[in-house]
Amino acid sequence: MSFYVTTPIYYVNAAPHLGHAYSTIAADVMARNMRQRGEDVFFLTGTDEHGEPVALAAEREGLTPQELVDKNAPRFVDLMPRLNVSNDFFIRTTDPEHKAKVQEVLGRIRENGHVYEGVYEGWYCPRCADFKTDAEAGEDHLCPIHKLPLTREKEDNYFFRLSAFQDDLLKLLDEQPDFVMPRHRYNEARSFIESGLQDVSLSRSTFTWGVPVPWDEGHVFYVWFDALLNYYSALSYARPGEDLTDRFWPAQFHLIGKDILKFHTVFWPAMLLAAGLPLPEHVFVHGFLLIGKDKMGKSAGNAIDPFNIMDEYGTDALRFYLMREVSFGHDGAVSEEGFRARYESELANDFGNLASRTIAMVHRYRDGVVPRAELDPELAAEIDGLAGEVCEQLDRADIAAAGEAIWMRVRRLNRYVEEQAPWTLAKDPARANELDTVLASLVEGLRVVGVVLHPWLPESTGKLLGALDSPQVELECARMQAGRLGAISKLEPLFPKP
Ligand SMILES: [Zn+2]
């Protein structure tokens, strides 16, 4: 089976912040888990580089738009290894192959009769690069997202006949109720469509920074149509000399923020229907990270700096906190205090200590060799169900629930240590077999948890599994198995106090 997951492409003029890290890490957890299952995975991220705001910013800086995006895109390209994410490709919408694909697909939409010429007049937010309906503009003509004054724009445009797809889109939502996830976002998409769809501008003619409309030189495609097509175009050129489209399209999951719901749940499926292309399986809409009550983003002056956290605590700690603190699909508060509390209680104490003391006991009582003993069947029954549970949760993109299932096992193993008290067993030579079973069970349980936890903490679980001399992370290894481990190495604390 193939699995294709995407993040939104990030606006190239923004400085990378915690919100970018959040959606990218989430996609990475899903991609890594699928690779652990042995699936054929493609994971895409990238930058959105066209549109009027980019052209205006370049002008202010005395650069060409291409120079500006070439200067800014590396901040996002470099973010990916910094977050230790495993994306298979990084798309830039200024890539010539992308532009050619946009022209091809939108040309097909025109040939299919869904494009016409007209004059557009309406309220426009340059920051959104989007026209607002009269209802959205309200009486004060402010952008409902940016609270900035909208401008009245009138220009020759090509239009996409979005209104013609209203019934098809409602049918899609009826037949594919998990096309938009979670449910409250499905309802939002549905009511937007039911409120009536207006045709939308497909092109702009007042500036030139975009993909040229091939049938009319005076126009460039409206940036959203160009940007959305990244998910499709990337597959055609991500591997030189190979077209991956048949192998990976349609995508299983587009992960997006709730501010771009309309584009992904209305425009995007309509475009694909108009082009005669298959639709993705799920658009999963995550919430915002909140600091107090403010949305995390460039405007939030007191934002948590992900780079400071990674410098001080390591990348795994940031990954873990973001995936564990906020239920994926809902808004959630994040804070430096919350980060430190979770780092200490869960990473350092629950998991780090479990790993350290388990390995230390094998060294103290059995000279660093895991005893070849029968495993505790009750413990094994609790641990062996973990991988299946986690996969089931991740199939619904419920990353927080999957994390909780893992943490129940981490806590269980810590309780097991307390219940069995290996230090007491070790004092009584008559109970050597019991001690063998306890140590072997503990270290196998630890190994299995390390395997399942790998997508969250790739670096630390790599160290742990390396120390156990069992580096395999395939999920078929995520079952407790007597005699699997032999000599093991000592392990430095995985999550030291900074
Ligand atoms: Zn706006």
C-alpha cells in the first residue's frame, strides 16, 4: 500500500515559527509510523512563493521577487533537518516543473469548460491574497482574519466556475464523511458549501509575479490555484527521470491549519473534479497553538521560539511536547512552563529513568547480559497490543491518543519495576529465576515501547535501541520476544537536566 501525506506549503516571507514546526512534525510522525509498517511512503512539504504580497515585499527590499524567494526559502529548507523530519521532497512553487504542471492542469480545466472571462470587482485582502465576500468584509470592510482594511479591486479576470460544483461537493461530503476531519471541521466545510458557492477568480492581471496563464499573456494564475496544485505537481518531478504520480496520487492526508480550510475543502476538490483527477482521501484540519488566548504566529510577540527549545533541550523534546500537549485537531495552549513540566515529568522521569534504571539493573545483577528467561505473560499481553492501537489512532490522525496509548505502557513498565522490586529479588539466590524473568520482561517491554515511540523521538529511541543492540524499528518487531536480546551497553541519560 502507498501512503502520501502533505503539510501546507509555507508562505516564503514568514519567519519559521512554532506553528510551522507543529504541522511538519505531525506529518512526520504519521509518515514514520507508516514506514515502520512497511508501507510505501511519500511525505511532502515546501514553500508557497508567488502572489502579490511577495512582489510588494521584494519591491520594498529593492530585490526582484525571485531574488527575495531565493533568499527566504532556505530558512524553511533548513528547518526540516533541524526538526529531524523525514520529508521525501521539498517543493518550491517557483520550480519550473511545478509551473509547467500548473499550466497543464489549469489548461485542462479550461478545456473542460470550467473557465470563463469576466470582470471582477470586490473586497480584497493583500495579506490573505484573497477576495472576501460581502458578508466576510462586513460593514467596516476589514479582513476578518487580519483586521486590516480591505481594498476595492476591479480587474479583468478569468473565472473558475466554482458554483457549478456545489452539488458535487455536497455529494462528496455525503459519500466520504471523513473527507474533512475532524467532524467539527467537516460541518464547517459543509455549511460553507451549503451557503452557496460563487465563482472565483482564477487569474490576476494587475501584477506579474505568478505562473503565467498560457492562453493569455497578460495574466498570472491566482496564487491559491497555483499553490494547491503543489500536492499534485510534486509527484511528477520529485525523483529525476521518474513520475511518481500513479504510485502516490491520490494523497491519503493533507494536514492543514483551520485558516485555510475553505481553500482545501472547497476550492481544491472542485479543481480536481474539474480536471477529472482523483480526490485525496482526507483533509485533516488541525487547530492553532495558543499562547494565552492569542494565535501562535508572527504577530504573537511572546511566541515560544522553537529554536531556543531545540538548542537547550534537543529536537526530540520539542517534537514530543508539541505532539503530546495539544490534541491534534483542536486549539491548544502552549507555554515554556508547560514544556519544562512535561520534559521533566514525562521525558526525564517516566521514560528516561525507566530506560536508565532498567539497563543499569541488567548490568548490576546480570553483568550486562539480558537473561534468557521466560517473559511475564501478563506484562507481555499488555505491551503487545500497543503497536496495533497506535496504528489505529494514527489512521485517524489522532496523534495525541496514540501518544497516550504509548504513555500508558511507559507508566505500566514503571509500575512493574515497583511491584516486582528486582532489588529485593536480587538478595535471595533462591529467586534467581524470578529475577531473570523480571529483568528480561522489563528490558523487552522497554524495547517494544522504544520501537513504537520511534516516530515521536527518533533520536532518543535510536540511542536506546542501539544500546540494546536491537536497532530495528519495524513494527513487526514491536512484540515482546524471549531470547531476542543478549549483551547490552550502558546508556547515558536520554533526557538530562539542561
Ligand atoms: Zn486577510
